Amino acid sequence: MSISEVFSKAFELWKKDVLWLILAALVIGLVIGVIAAIMFAIIFGVALGGVGLGYSSTSNSISGVGVGMLILAFVGYVVGLFAIMVLSMTFYGGLFEMVIGAARENRPVVFSDLFSGFKKFGSYAIFALVMAGIVIGLSLLNIIPILGTLAMIAILLWIEVLWLYVLPLIADQGLTFGEAQTRSRAMVKDVGWWKTFAMLILLMVAIWVVALIIALISSALSKASSSVGGIIGGLLFIVFEVVVGPYVICYISTMYLGSGGVEPAFAGAGAGASPAASGYPAAPAAGFAMPPAPPAPWQTPVAPVTPGAPVTPSAPLTPDAAAVPPAPASDAAAPADTADTGTAVTQTADEATEAAQTAVPEPPVTPPEAPQAPTNPPVPPPLT
């Protein structure tokens, strides 16, 4: 699938259900924003409490209680970031399920699919944990100036492209993280790592261009009135986030469906759906061939023929003797030791014809007549 086809198909998916997708993005942003605000408010309060309780102005230091509360706040901050990361993956997995299901079955999106990601919460949590561990481990490369940072960015890009379809595979096919990352690497390698990377880069460039246009509009309005420009610019960026987020999901879903995400999951699609009806190629992924079907009970395996070996003709198929009733004996049958078989058969046929001609047909059997009802006796005349 070419890059222009990916952009056009993603736009068709986005345009078809744009209102439902925007509503889903608003729900995701609202839920995650409220949970993050409450969580980090508590963490910030614990940190301030630790500083307030443990700080000593005389010694200009923090006591053990204050240090313990600061450590608790830091642990809570890390746990909070991880929880928000898992929650975001769960919701966006549901958004992937909405878009992919609608695209494959050629139907409108089902809004309740947004919350179906919680059924696969464990796989999303493992994926988030692995990604967090990779980021923390690669951040140690920052110790090396410039080269370490460049190496960290290059490795992260390489991993993110290879695992591009992990989230859609978990959402669409219910795979575990291990199965999804193996399948995602196979799909990316089948299309080509550099081609997949180029598609993502072009998407990012398009998003940056739109963001730059919004920033220029906000800057131009701010010259006339700083307050009006700030308000309108903020609203434009909010609309931009709400609109662009679902389009990115549609874009990656289109890449997923065009890279072999149709055929393996298509068995669970709705009745009457087909890859041709969805408009996406049904390309099986590499390394996931179905095992051959066992032979049917009525199929008899044929032994291989060795060149040069004599071929023995097989016996003719005869019906089961127990299933065929014995033929009635005929008085006109020819004797077994008749020398001329043709003459015996002719004589037997002639005798049968003569017997049929001389046979006296039996008169038809007529059913007995029904008895007549008795007649009433005559009535005597009255006495005078």
C-alpha cells in the first residue's frame, strides 16, 4: 500500500465517524486528565508536607521524617506516571478496536468498544512495564555526552517502529504482549522497516505543519489583542489535539490492515464480511501459516507409484454381500456345465418370452359391494 493510499484511506475512516471519534478522544482526555490531576495533587501535597514538617531553619536541613515523605512522594510520582501510561494504553487500545472493527466489517464504529480494552488490561500493563524499563535503561546512555543521547534516540526509534502494531494486535486479536511483539516485528519486516519509518515521519511532518499554521494564526491574533489571541490560540490547539489524535489512530490502523492485519483476525469478523468488501488486502503475515487440514474419512490415501514397478489393477468395487438380497432361483436357468454360453442365454430369454405370452392374466379383483341398508316395513292403516 502506497503512502498516498494510507493517507486517503485513513481520512475516509476518520471522516466517516468523525463525531464519534472526537467524542471518544474527549472522554479519554477528560478521564485521564481528572485522574492525573487528583493523583499529582496528592503527591505534591505529600512532598510539601515533607518539606514543611522536616525542614529545620536553624540547621537549614530536612529531618528524617521529611526525607521519608519526599521519598514517598517520588515513589508515588513514578507509580502515578506508570498508572497513567497503562490507562492511556487501555483507552487507546479500545479506540483501535473501534476503528479496526469498523474498517474491516465496513460498518460504523461502536462506541462501547472504547471500554473493551479493560478486558486486556494485563497485556497493556506488561507492554507499559516493558517500555518503561527500556526508557529507564536507555536513559543511562545520557551519561555519554551527545553520542549517548543520539544512541538512545536511535534505539528508541528502532524499537518503536518494530513494535508499532503491538497495541493494535492486542486490541484487535487479543494477543499477549509476547505474541504481539513477535507478530508486529514480522509485519514490519515484511513491509520494510524503512518504508514503515517513512510513513510515520510523513505523518509527523503533516501534524507539525498543521500545528505551525495554528501557531501562526494565534500569533497574528495576539498582535491585535494578546488576550483574544491567547484564548483563540488555546481553543485551536485543544481542537487540534482532539481532531488529530483520532486521525493518528485511523492512520496506524490503515497501516496495520494493509500490512497483514486483515486475514488472521478476519475469522472473527461479522457475518457476511470479507476482505474484499473492506477494501484492504488480505495478506497473511509471515511465519503464521495454518497447519494442513486432516484428510476426510472418505478419502483413501494413495500409495506413491515407483517408476518401473509393475502396476497391479485394483479389484472392482463390489457391494457388500450382506446388503444385497440373494436372487430368486429360476427353473429356466441354464445348467452350469453348458458349453455354449451364448446359446444358453438365448434359450433362457426365449423361454421367458413364451411363458409371458402364454400366461393367462388373472381377472381383476373387485371389492365386495357394501351391504344395502334395510328398508322400513310398511305401516298398517289405522283402524276405523
